[in-house]
Amino acid sequence: MTLSPAALLEDARSLTGDIIDLRHRLHREPELGLYLPRTQEKVLAALDGLPYEVTLGTDTTSVTAVLRGGASGADGAAPVVLLRGDMDALPVQETTGVPYSSEVDGVMHACGHDLHTAMLAGAATLLAERRGELPGDVVLMFQPGEEGHDGAGVMIREGVLGAAGRTPDAAYGLHVTSSLMPNGMLTSRGGPLMSASDALMVTVRGAGGHGSSPHSAKDPVTVAAEIVTQLQVLITRQFNMFDPVVLSVGVLKAGTQRNIIPETARIEATIRTFSTANRDRMTEAAPRLVRHIAAAHGLEAEIEYLHEYPVTITDLDETAHAEAQVAELLGAERYVTMPQPMSGSEDFSRILDAVPGSFVFLSAVPPGVEPVTAPFNHSPYAVFDDSVLADGAALYAQLAISRLLSADARREAAGG
């Protein structure tokens, strides 16, 4: 067995049928949240017979698999690399019409996590076949609950970062897209890659009354409307446009009948920021604005400001390393630098908060489909093409192998 990228890619492509089969079986049986028993079962079957130390989650159906490199020596200081693949689906009714469409009503792998899981399982085989030549250990993180359930945070509490006996030297994740770039293209960027995600939840409390006599009531609807508008003004007047803040109100509800002034109005908004400084400022500024607008009208506002995921910040050196490995494995023409961060959020940010690493996007747009107009991730029409699976599996493995080799070389040069 050889660690050369060419041999790795050839071996990955020889596994294409198995990787596609696993992806299709996962796609037909999608599961939500932190409890994915059928998905976990399929992952364990894919790892069966491979030389991994497997640990199952206690608070979630996660799978952590550690491969001990055969060339890592006995000093306990060999490098460790973590690779992550998320496994959960979305509460979306699939309308793609693909032959392997979801068989679970109202649930779909609309974000491509079935591809991530299948690619990481393929990488597990590729790495196991090269175990004797690996100068360090690899941790495979099969994660439930990425879609709003903070599965990464749960797995960190369960001990994934210490699974190999020491904190990883680097961590990498891949994420497919169903639009934006031509099939097979990869992209990332050093520094802020994806936004933080927080939630603003407001209940404006007034006093109900008849719609014909608003002066005898305290109308929460007009106050809620003013709050929605002024939150946008807050962003344009108090925050630098070159360090963006995005606030979108997704829930605005009040009342039961047009001639009744209700007691309360409800606002729920998502807030995206790209720097810790702006995240901290919004945590104070948005509730303050809401509270004072309500008070100015003689009403009260109950406010929850929920911190969800931090900014996804990739390490500059690790992202440069990832770009170099794409070039080495697949060709430099397959990679482009992302010009600006994405306003989506990722709980892999929690891993990157603790470990230097990178996160790379891989386009799975079907050939012949226009990337700009193709349905994006989370759409019930989103289709992810199987042709990228072998390359993704090879890239997972290549990132781990190359990083272990470089860390081991630096350790030897330093006399360690």
C-alpha cells in the first residue's frame, strides 16, 4: 500500500459503488436531530471489520472511530487529525423524484449530509488500508444533530476531542452544495468562513381591547411592527457595513380576529454576524432597542437572546494546506478561493474554536444543471450528484494523511 495521492484516488474510485450504495440507503431513511438509530446502524456496518476503536455517544447516536497509525511510535506524542461528517436530515418533504428518494414522510436529506456520511465511511476504508504507514492517529467524527441541535457541542461534551488520548492537531470537514459552483469544484477561505447564528425572541405585552377603540387598549401589534422596522435601522446606523450583520424576522404573529386588539405580539428573528465584536454588540444593542421601544409606548417586552453557533473561523495555515491537497489529489483547477464568507452557520465552528482546521465546500451540482439557478441546500428540490462521492472520500483521507505526515516531519526536525 502506498500513501501517494494518485494511488489513494484510484482506490477511492474503486470503492465508488459501495459509497453510492451507502449514500442511497441513508437518503431513503433520513432521520432528524440527535437520535439517528438507523443511520448509526448503517455507519457501524460500514466500519465493521476495520481496525477502529469505536465509541458510541451517550447523549446522542454519534459514532467516534479512532484509527491508530502503525508508524506512530510508542511515545504517545504522535499527531492526531480529526475528520467530521454530519449525519442528520431536515424536516422537508422531498420533491426531487430521484429513484432513491426519501421513504420517510416529511423528512429529507436536503443538505447533503448523506453524502458527507458516505464519503467519510469511504475514507475510513482508505485510511484503514494504509494504517501501517500512518505516523499518527485519525479520529472520525460521525455527528448527529447539526441542523439546529448543536450535535458538535454534544459530541465535544461526550469527549470526541480526547478520543485519541490527546487533542487533535488539526480538524477538517467537507460540505457538499447543490448549487453555486460547477460539479466537482471545491472552495474555502482562511479566516471567517460562515456567520455566527443567534436568535432574538420577543413577546410584546400590552392590553387587549376592541379594534374600534384602540385608545382604551395597549396595542402590541403596532409596537411589534415598529420594532421590526427599527431593528433594520439599528443595523444600518450602528454597524459598519464592511463587517456585516444580518437580521431577518421569520415569525411575526398576533391576534385571532381583525377587530380584536390582542394582548401580545410575538417576534422571532435570526441574527447572523461575522465577528465576535459584532456578535457581542448585537447581544446588547438589539434587546436594548426592543425594550426601549416597548417602554416608549407604555408596554413591556419579554426578550430572549439565544446564542446558537459561533462564527466559523478557519485556520489560515490549515486552509492553505487543504487547498494544496486538493491540487495534489485532484488538480489545482478544481479549487477556487471563496471571495467572501457565507451567511449560513455551522456547528463545526465549535470544533474549529478548539482545534486549528478548515472546512471545504464541494459542489455536487448534477452535470448539465446551471449552478446559479439550481435549487440550493435545504430546498425540497435539491439534488446532489453521486459523481463527487469518491473524490470526497479521497480528499477526506488525503487531508488526514498529508497532515499527519507534515506534523510528523516537523516533530522529527525539532528533535521530538
